[in-house]
Amino acid sequence: MSSPAPFFASSPLSITSQRRTPKSRFTYKQLHQLKSYSPQTPLRVIAHVDLDAFYAQCETVRLNIDPSKPLAVQQWQGLIAINYPARAYGLSRHVTSTEALKACPELILQHVATWKEGDEKWAYHEEAFKHIATHKVSLDPYRMESRKILKCIKESLPEKEQRVEKASIDEVFMDLSAQVYTILLERYPELGGPPPYDDPSEYLPIVPTTVLDWKADALVETGEEDGEVKDPDWDDVCLVIASEIVRDVRAQVKEQLGYTCSGGIAKNKMIAKLGSGYKKPNQQTVIRNRAVKHFLGEMKFTKIRMLGGKLGDEAVAMFGTDKVRELLEQPLEQLKRLGDDTGSWLYNTIRGEDHSEVNPGTQIKSMLSAKSFRPAINSFDQGVRWLRIFVADIFSRCVEEGVLENKRRPKTINLHHRQGAQTKSRQSPIPQGKPLSEVVLFDLAKNLLAQIVVDGRAWPCANLSLSVGGFEDGITNNKGIGGFLVRGEEAKAMMSNNRSSISGSEPPAKRRRTKGNIKSFFGPPSKERKDFDAARAVLKAHQESTREEEDDNEEPDDEEFSAPPLEESKAKPMTPTTNRHESMDDSFGARTSPSAQLQIKAEPLPTQELRDHTPHPIKQQPYQLYQKKIDTFFCDKCNIHLPITDRSEHDDYHVALDLSREMRQEERNQPLPTSAVKKTPVAPKPSRGRGRPPGGGNGSGSGRAVEKGQAKLVFGRQS
Ligand code: CTP
Ligand code: CA
Ligand code: CA
């Protein structure tokens, strides 16, 4: 970024003497673009705020512990958050609680809250770390604090001039442009007049002061000899004002809730995020435009968001460096070896360009509750007891999302079951025409587990995870055409439940309901009889209770259910502006093996086993064929048009993708003692010849969390 020193400029109409009037580098147009949060103006001001040692602070605040005492949050034998006094002893997330106590005997260890098997509510249990077999971690207390903090931040900003995006459980982005614009015009009324010659491309007058008061903020150096002596321009003034706002917001959070946080203030999200992690705890860093080049040059590019994962690793391997400064030497053509779009994106990113917007509208899309069992569980009853906890966990979060008021509600429920490297999943729609309750969810969940059990080989089970997804704004309980259509679709999907596995394993081949399942016909071995019968009874009861609805509605038929067009979407160039880039490869069966395709063609349709192992098949019929015949919708995630009739299934596919990331997030939160197991990729059994199991077969890797915000933990930590 070149220095914004004043220079001489004017309208072509101006006379020579006017031409020598010093001007700002910025135009009236760029100034006015602030009002509308335009990502194009170089004056834009974005802040990122991240809570210091968040879970640890939640515990010091909750327990009213002196924050200068070393404290860590424990999960089983591992540590998941360490406060700054404890970090002074060299403690990090990688040590066990025993090792931590050795290094710092006065360390306060607080275990996370847990759900105890059979309990209706999570609690802080004594010696919870001993109960990994019967308890499940709850992050609810931290989610609740997160919500309070978000509310406090929003209340600290003017109601009509705020744009706040929750970026994870402990961070937010704020676009302060509009608020800064207002303050700027109050302080410098001369900016409020019309531009000379009414020409918005005219340059602004120079800043009337040569010294700005940055208070105690950490100012990133410009790296240029005369960087600090050059007079400020309006971009610096905007950043000073933004910095005052952030200081005030942070003070409010501290005063009202007792939490310290760190802030980054810059011209875009990427740099602001790097800024908040630059000086911690309880500080804020301003990266002036004149300092961007120097700031980024010193960085490892793997710290930049989207470059923390595979893409960053790939770039490191390709160019033999992880330093921005060295990557800057690579011409665009070289960077394009990573792909045209990716290369261009990377080229701009390391030069400090990021036009992504702060998005306040992003809401929770799915919720997940999961548990890895150590030891594995072995019966339907045991599984059902865990489902009770998952449902209570998820439902309480649904209530906070406003399901009781029908503000928002989920559309689908999914159950994933893992046995070794093999994952099975079942999905069903959530009936929309009646109020959502814990009982309704529990019944659906139990039914999904029963399906898996009846299909055989469910035990021992190493992991169960239940999720709800497809959140939509609530539909009122009307009986109009919309309601009918939803119910018809639901009924159809209900009847075809066994084939609507969200694992992406649903073959599109025709299926006759009457064919049934070969395995259920013969039945499982007698030692499993009791378990099997219990599951069958649940299925039967569920079918009875839904029969009426089904009969009222569209009768399911042999209609082909098409699969999400994974190959088509994969073929699209991916811009690394979303998580897709990393997620596609290891998502639920994103590829189809030749053997899987062979199986799909076979009629009649396969047993459950095939469904469990077959990756999502490619749509056999080219899109263009049915485009002519039927209505389509546009999936902005895949960037393609699809038949409208495929919409719900396609949405489910995205839910499944989200779920795969969430599962990994959940596993990241359960660091010990099986981390070694989880980190070892388990290849799908080739002998089955049925492609990769859903979730890529290992369930490890970086992932996205349930709440939208946690998703962005993948940006990578700055510490
Ligand atoms: N977290 C986690 N597992 C991870 C990363 C984060 O459980 N792999 C949790 C941590 O417990 C943390 C919270 O998510 O408290 C926020 O993470 P982050 O901001 O990365 O770290 P902090 O603990 O808040 O520390 P810092 O002060 O460095 O931000
Ligand atoms: Ca943090
Ligand atoms: Ca964070």
C-alpha cells in the first residue's frame, strides 16, 4: 500500500493556481460509499473482536475467580482453553491435565459441563473427567455467554448504523463504515458540502490536522522510513474513529459482562482478523493502510483465513515457503498453478485485498449433538438413552432459535452412526404442520436408530451423532396449498426413509417398496434378537403413527429420486471464499467409484448394505434434459441449476456437508484419549468395492461447527 500522503490534484476545469491546492488521495464518491457499506471504497473500516481465552474466561466469570489466577478448562484428560496467566507457565491445548498440574501446581482446572446419561439437563459434575463413558460434553454455557456478548456488542453500537457478523462462538466482525461516516461528518463539517463542480470524482480536501491520537492502540509500523512522518489522510482518520468505537465496545463488554477481548481494525475482514490476534490479551491493533504491506509481509500466509488448511499446505509445498514476503515474488501465472481462480484470489489476498462483506444475516443452519463412545456401545437401549440427551441438547438450542414461537424451525433430522471406519446415516423430514417438540424429535431420532439396527450390524457403535438442519423461517399452521405440499413431500420421504440416507449414498435407481429388505426378511442372528425386536417395535409404532398422514397425502411411488449433482459442482472452479474448497474432497462420498456405479445400475435396489457404503452417485441424466421439461432452482453454493423437485434432497446434501464438518469439530473438542485413533485415516475396506464410506471414512480433519460462527474457527488461530 503506497503512502496516502497528500498530493496535488484538481478538476480539469481548474486554473493553474487551484491545481496546486493539496488534496486528499480520496474522492467524494469514495467518502459517500462509506454510508452504504460499499466494499469498494478504500476508506472502509472493519473491526474484528475476539474474546481472550474464551472458555477459560467463561469459567472465571461464572465462578467469580480472580482473573489473574491461572485457570484452564478441562475436557476429559485434555485442556481446551487456557487463560493468559496459565499460558505464562507454557501451558497450551496440547498438554494433558496431569502434565499441566506438574508445570503449574496452583492451576485451577475446571471441567466443562456435561450431560449425564439419562439426565434432562447438562450440569457441572464433580470429577466429570472420570465419566467419559457415561457423560457427554455440553458447550451450552459458553454458547449462552457468547449470545450475551453479541447482544452487548450490538447494544453498544447505534441501532441504525451497525452491521455485525457473528464469526464464531467468540468472535465478531463489525463493519463500522456507516457509523464512522456519520462521526466523520460531525467532526469535519467541511466534508459535508457538495463536491467542487458537483463532481463526485473530485478529491477531498486534505485532513486539517497532522497528528492523530491513537491512544493506547497497538499501531502496526509502516516499515517505511518516512511512514510515520507523512501526514495523515482520511483513511487514517476513519481508522482512528473506528478504533475509538472498538475501544468503547470492548469497554462495554468488560463493564457489563466482565470479559476482556482483543480487537483488530483495518480496511477489510482479512486484515482485521489478523489484527485481533496480533496483540493479546485485552488489546487492540490498528493496521493503517500505509502499514498493510509491511504487516502482511512479515506474516506466514498460513495464518490468513482460508489458508490455514489444505490450500495453505499446498501453496507451501508448491512454492517452498510459508512467508507472504516470498510468495509476493511469485507472478500471477505461477500462483495459478493452484488453479486459475485460486491463484488470482491468493495473488490479491497476499496484497491485502479482500472485498468480502460483513454479513449480519447469517443464521444457524444446523445443529448437532454427538458422542464418541469409549468403550463402544452395544445395544439399541443404550443408543436410545444417548438419543434422549442429544434431543434435549438440540431441542434446547432450537428453543433459543425461536421454534416455540415458530420463528425458525429445522426441516430435517439426521442420524449418523459409526462403527470403525464405516458410517451409516439415516435421515427423515421433520413434520412441518404441527408444533415441534422434544417428543416429536425424540420419536424421529429413535426411529432412525431403529432403522439402522434393523438393517443389521449396528453394534458395537463407536459414535452417534444427531443433527437437525435446513432451518427455515417458521411456517404457520395453515392448511393451504403450501402446507399440503410440504406434507406430501414429507410423507413421500417418510415412506422412502430407508433410501434417503444423507450420507450421499442414495442410489437413484428405482425402488419398489414391496421389495423390502433382504436382511430384514431373514432376520439377524438370534443373539441379537432382543435388540432387533426392540428396534422393530419402534419402527412399527412409528409407521402406525405416520400412516394416517401418508394416506392423506401423495402416495409414494417409484419415482426416481435424483442425487445431488456432485460431479457437476465439483467440476466448477472453486473460489476459496467459502469452506467448500476444503470440504468437498472429504465430504460424504463426494466421489463415485466405478464399482459403486455398477451397483447403482443393478435392479432391484440394493439392500441397506449398499446404501451404507455407496458414495453419492452422479446424476445419470444430464441436467439439460430435464431443464426443458421442468422448473428449476439455482443453488448458489454449487453455482448450478437443478430441478425444483430435487430441492429438498439437494438441501439435505448441503446439510450433510455441514454435518461432516461439524462432526469433525465435535471430535476436535474431544481431544483425548482417542485422538491418536481419530487422526489415523482409516481407509474404506476396498474388498467391499463400494467406494468411500460417508464422511471420508475417518471423521478426522478440520471442520465446521454447528453454529454458523464456529464454522469460522477454520480460519485458524492466531496464537
Ligand atoms: N476451541 C476449542 N478447540 C479448538 C479451538 C478452539 O475447543 N481447536 C475453543 C477454545 O476452548 C476457546 C474457544 O474455542 O476458548 C475460542 O477459540 P480461540 O479464539 O481460538 O482461542 P481462545 O481460547 O479464545 O484463546 P485466544 O485468547 O488466543 O483467542
Ligand atoms: Ca478467542
Ligand atoms: Ca476465536
